[in-house]
Amino acid sequence: MTSTQYDEKMKLLLNEENTYKKLNTDPTNVLQKKNNDIIKQWEEKTYISPNTAKALKILNAQPPKIYGLPKLHKAGIPMRPIVSCVQSPLHKLSKFLKDILQKVTGTTNSYIKDSWDFKNKIKDVQLPSNYTLISLDVVSLYTNIPIKLALDIVEKRWNEIEEFTDIPIQDFKQAVELCLTSTYFMYEQQVYKQIEGCAMGSPISSVIAQMVLEDLEDSIIPNLNFSIPFYYRYVDDVITAVPNDKCNSILTSFNSYNHKLQFTIEKETDNKINFLDMTLHHSDNKVLTEWYTKNTWSGRYLNFHSQHHISQKKSVVIGLTDRALILSDPPYRLNALKKIKEVLMKNSYPEKLINGIIKSRKKNY
């Protein structure tokens, strides 16, 4: 992608009038004063210690900057907007609030930390007959989170949150609201404001997204008129299984939670579906997994001829081998190891070294 193409895609993104608008003035100094006033008030009321107050105050704040990450795996290569908030007026406050809220999230049964966590949870699942594997994905989650909904959820879960802070609920909500409604950034010397939703890049955004999706699950799943044998979510990617004739029903239920948060659905094809870096195989009412890489996978790793210690090069082989063995059930391990061997040899790794490490690591699994 050339710089011209990048610029065109970014401007196309920022021209979405329902999401962004141009500002005539830079609000940095105004927001810096609001941040410091809140911190001063909290310190005076002894909600926070003097040391914490000192850490949260900010001087010489800079406006956030936006940049785009190309979504290479999607048609047309759209951009994922990332707002770099470091040294911005509300960055420290946002992180402080995130650290508190994070203590009450990620404890649900649906939460998965990574591929290894998911593999452990899915290995003993039994699928009823006539069930289909499906995945659900939120369309542009961060920029579509309604601020009022997020604030309502904070209030709804206050009995959990208050255990980790001395700040009263109204003051806490006021700070959260300030962080969520003050998303702005610069692109090519033009200041923009995000009208709705959270900014990917702001510390508080990820935990707010997690809380919203946890609330959605608590609201929707218990009211489904059919049972699901398992349900797991990584950020906004959901994997589950439903009766063959209930795919549209679960999609409608999830999309009814809030008109701004809309899901897309993908069904298993030829008894398999991709999730994270695994292909899930629907086989004899069981779910078997196979290590999966997207078409955009470059296969480039630390080259064997690079000036690195041999231990680092061996770690590359060990890491890839372990990933293939852990994420692939026995019927699919041979193909996974073959793929690893091929890609490592393209990165100049000696076949003898690869075979030796694979043989050694296979003993652990």
C-alpha cells in the first residue's frame, strides 16, 4: 500500500459523518484542566492518596493521533482506526479507571484468555445431534458502543466495582463519562471528534467493551428457547453451537440487544469452521481442532542466518512446534508439523535441527 492509498483510505474512514466530525479548535487544554480539576477534587475529599493524585495529574498534554491498521484479510483492505492516546489529557485517568473496572471483568464462563485456554475448554465438549457450529462477530464493536449503555452497566455493576475504589458512584461515573465522551484526535493537522462509541487505543475502551458484551450475554443467553452445549468469546468473536434450524434465531436475539451493536454470523462448512488460529472440526458429535493460519500469514520468522544466538533460533522452532501440537488434535498433527517444517526451511533453518526439535517436543504431547 502506497502512502497515497493509505491517506485516501484514512480520509474515507474519517468522512463517516455518523462516527466523526471536524472540530475548529483543539480541546487539549480544556480537557487537561478538567482532568486536573477532577483529580484535585478527589484528593481533597481523600478518595485518592496524594501520590495517586500526583501520578494522575498531567501537564503539557498533547492531542491524540489517529492511524490506521490495514485489515489485510478483508476485501478492499479497510482500515482499523487506532487512536494513540499517550500523553493525551485523559490518558492517565482512563488507565486508572480501566485498572479498577478490569478487576470485575473476565470472570464469566464465556471468557477465554487465548487459544490455549480455548483448547482446554473445548476438548471435552459433546455436541448433540443436529447441532451446527457457528461464530458470531460484532460489526465495528468499539465505535458502536453506546455511551449511555456503558454508563448504565457501570451503575448496574457498582456493587462489584465499589470493592476496589473509594470513589463514590456519581464521581466515578462522571470520570468514566468524561473519558468516553471526549474522544478526539488529529490527522494531518485537522482535529476530529468521535461522535459515538469508544476509541480503540484508549485504555478504558477494552474493559468497557468487555463489560458491554458480558451484559449482553447475561441478558440474551438465559432467554434463548434452546440449549447451547458451549459458548465462548474472545473479545468480540463468539463461537458456539446451536440446533440446525436456530441459526437465524440466535442472530436475531443477539442483534435485539441494542440497535447499534449488530452481529454477523458464519456457519460451519463441510463440518468445519475457523476460530482464532484453529480450525474446528465437527466430527462424531465432538469438536476436534487443527492449527490454522490465515491466507495473509507471511510465514516469515527470524532467519537462521541472522546474527542472533542459537538459543533464540531454537526458540522459534520450539514455539511453532508447540503451537502446532497443542492446538491440533492427533488426526491433524502430521499436516501441522509438515507446514511448520516447510515454513522454517524457507527461513533457512536446517532440516536436521527442525527434525530433532520436533522429535523432542512430540514426547511432551
